Amino acid sequence: MQIVATVRQQIYDHFHGSAHCAAYFFDDAHADEYAAYYNSMYLLQDSTESLLWHRMTGFSTAPLAATLSSGLMQAASSNRMQSRS
């Protein structure tokens, strides 16, 4: 998971450090692609941080946190199964 977090950060840094990326994505003609990029980046960040946190702490005894952890683990497991087929 740390590799995913590192690569995500590299992509983010490249995007924000590139005049070409800014010129392309900040053009109104590419608004949908810009939105897709940011949604993807936030989903990667949220998922990665959640999985890293879960690996450090394990399942919580607090009902809401345990439910969220369980759902996250199911989603990760489902993704892994799909990538194998």
C-alpha cells in the first residue's frame, strides 16, 4: 500500500508541477477529465490511507469504525479477486 501512496504522490506532484498539464486540464473543454482525475486521486488517497491505518490498528471495537473497516476490507478483497480473473 505504501507503494501505491508513493506513486499517487508522484503523479500528483507531476500534475501540479507541469505547465502542460495545467494548460490541458484547466481548459473548460477538458472539465470532465479534470474532474475524473481529481476523483481518482482522492479515491486512491482515501483508500490507501484507510488500508494503511487498518494494517496498523486492526479491527476496532467501536461499532461504526468496525463496520467501516469491514466494508473497506470487503471492497479490497473484491477488487483483488476481479484483478485475478
